Amino acid sequence: MGRAPCCDKANVKKGPWSPEEDAKLKAYIDEYGTGGNWIALPQKIGLKRCGKSCRLRWLNYLRPNIKHGGFSEEEDNIICSLYISIGSRWSVIAAQLPGRTDNDIKNYWNTRLKKKLLGRRKNSRMNRLSVPGQDPKDVNLGEENKYLQNLSSSALERLQLHMQLQNPLSFYNNPTFWPKLNPFQEKMVQSHQFLNESNQNNLIQGTPISPQQAAGECSTISNLKADEHQNSENERNIQGSNFVGQSNYTGIEPVSGFTQAELDDLLNSEASDVLPTQSHNIAEFDCFKEMNGSMDNLEWWSNDFVDANSASSNSWDSATRVNQSEEMYQDYGLGYSMQTEVPTKMENPGGFQNPPSNSTAPKQVMKATKLEYGWFIYPNRCNPSTIRIYQWPSGFAGRNVPKFTVQIINEAWYVGGVFDVQISCPSFASTTLINPTIFRRISIDTCLLKNGRKIIPGEVITFDYSNILPYPLSVLDMKCF
DNA sequence: AAATGTGCCAACCGCACAAGG
DNA sequence: ACCTTGTGCGGTTGGCACATT
């Protein structure tokens, strides 16, 4: 037996709203509010409309400060980045764009932005994929085709977008497109070249880390405990003078504290080898100490990884597997034109003074230990000098959403280059400076910042973009120099 | 000029979830 | 524990406007 209809379908008007109906609804809600009952509302006003229809009309059209059309490049960036990371959670995406409704964004994505980003070659490409075994080289293609066919269209889109960002001809991966470094940065590039090459051997070349692998990475994150002393030092500095002096950190340590053997092990591990150990080890994280070691918190963290393996948000895992046949995608045009958006000069974010890169002047550090909610970072691909930090909304508690964590979206944006990174958080009085940081293949190791670990000047930071399930709310800016 | 195709967007539909009885 | 109800969300559709053939 089906569900009872929410209203008498025979006696409700459908279709476009008339100006009179709009006026009635708006006048009533302006004066009395919705009364907490949309179903009863149309009868009170005398509208022959379904309550759901009234709600939709109000939320999508009549509500104050609603914007229609005219999406800016900045909004495009946000929508795209969030779609790649969280998929079609339009309401969450809409929460990042004041005045925009989920319906508006959904329509905009489906009718324009998706085409703009994915280009028109998708179909021909996918058609080729549907004929396995044509190319003798594609011995494993049949299996992967099955896998691809099982992906949702959303996952495929996100995968394609992701793969585009890994395109070696893309802006992100092609140094010739990058803005020129200042002399200090050039010097740092040269002086750290051998480190880059050394680290490169320890990196997972062109291969996104699956959620399972990410879980594995977290399972080894207790290696970071060795840094706790340094962190404590930093914390004292932060809470005291807001200054972190030059660190002795050499940056030679393998990525994320991994040895090559550990990395190999990680890459060869099956999820079943990894997941069972995670809950034991993550209990050692600072973040859980901050959260009083609550098992609830432990649970959401575990669920986060489980969710990352589920169908709804698994495209990162998908990327890992499909990436084995990356050539299938590599000649996609870069649907997203950002070359023209590269600023000719790096912007100084408003609100604080940034000391010269080679200055020995004290630098302020963001007080990051008391994050009430979580943060995640995503790159503003339009403006390569800017990435953004998002904050978890408190309202999502109870929906298996982490109270706080730090995540990253895509590593490709950062590939190569040396940046001084200054994190500016308006809600904090001070800022964090990473100076210098070698961004070779970058994604924030979620655990590094998740546990409130301070970013140490001179250290090599590894970002991990793989296990992302953020529910963003507010935006803060983080800018690179 | 008519037919057809395409883009766009408001609105609808059905499902999932939470709250309350 | 189960059922009912209201709400929120994402996918889909219908229809209008404009472009192309």
C-alpha cells in the first residue's frame, strides 16, 4: 500500500503560480510566518495549493534576498568544488551561496555548469568504454567497464571532473601555467628540488588514495605522536606570543611520516586489512582527547570511512580503480578554463599584514587547537593564490557528521611549486603561516590538522583528499603567496 | 514560415527521515 | 514498537522561449 497523498490532489491547483497567489502567500508569511505547518497553511490563506507547493514557492522564489541567475565565477568555483567533493547535496552547496536555492543551483548545474566543465566529449569517450577488448592493451578494461557501468552518473561526473584536474595538460599539473614565483620562492624551489625528487619516490604517483587507504593512513597516524612534543612547544608559543619561530624541521621526512615500506604496504593493502585497526589507533588522536575520548566521536569517525565506501560518496574510491586506465580520460579538454583567471599578482588577503617571505619578523599563528567544529579546505581553482577553509556546521550533529575534521578536495591543484601559505581565519584573531612549504603533491593529511597539530614552518605537508564527506557551512579564506 | 531541436527553469513527485502519538 | 504526519531533499518533468534546419 502506498503512502497517503499529502493533500487532495483533485482540489489543488498545479502549475505556475499567479501573481495573486504569490501576493497572498507572501503577505501571509510576512505577517504570521509559516506557523510551522505548511500543510495547513494554504487553507488558512484560501489558496488551492498543496502545502508542499507553497513551501517550495516560498523557499525558491518569494523568500527575501533570493537571487536568480547571474552566477559569478566565484559561485561556479564553489559549486564545482563542492560537487566534486560531496556530490549532489544541493542543499549543502546552497548553504554556501547566500541567496541561492538548492533548486537554482541544481538547475544551473544540470543545464550549464556540468556541460561547461565536462565538455562534450564525454559521450564519445564513454561509448568507447562500452566496447571492451577493442584495444589489445586494454586487457583489464572489460572488468573496469563493468565497474564504470555500475557507477552512478553523479559518480561518473565527479570522477571525470577529478580526472580532468589530473590531466597533465591542465593548469593544475602544468607548471608553465602557474604564476611566476617570486625570487624567494624560486630559490626555495631550487634548494628543495632534491627533496621534491626524493619525496616523489615516496608519493603515490597520480593515484588517489582510496578511503580504505586513507583509513590505513589514519591507522598509522600515531606516528605523528612523535611530533607531539613539537606540537606542545608550538601550542605554548601560540597561546603565548602568537609566534612560532623557525623550526628545525628539515622536511626530509617521508611523506606523512611513511617509510617507503609502509607506503608499499599501504598501497597493497586490502580494505579488510586496514579498517579493523583504525578505531584502535584513531583513539590516540589529539582530536579525540579534545572531545573527551567520547566513543560517539569514535563512531562518527568510523562511519565517515564506512560512508566513504558506500555508493553515495564513493567516487574517490572509484577514482582509484579507474585511474589504472587513466589514459581513457587524459585527452579530455580542460573544460574549466582557469588560465585566464590566473592573477598577475598575488593578492594580499585583507585583514592582516603579511610579513615578507624572507622576513625574520615574528609571524602570527592561527590558534587551531580549539576548533569547535571541523574545517575542510578546498582550492579556489579560479584564483590559484587562494584556497578556502570551510567549517562544519553545528546543525549537522546527529547526522553522523564529524564534529570537526580537516579535509582537502583535490591534490592536483597544488601539484608542484613552493608556496608561503598564510591561513587567515576571520573568526580568529591571528593567522597561521607555513613558510616555506613544498607543495609537490599536496593534500592535507586530514589527521594532521584534524588533531589540531600545528603546521610547522618548513615542514613538508601531505594532503589527502580521498576521504571527504564534508558538510560545509561557513567560508573562511586561506591564501597562498 | 513551419517544423524541429535545444536550453532553461519552475514546479512536481516520491522517498527518507524525524517527531509525536 | 509501530503508525501517522510533516518536512526536506534530490530527481525528474512540463512547458515556454529561442535557435536551427
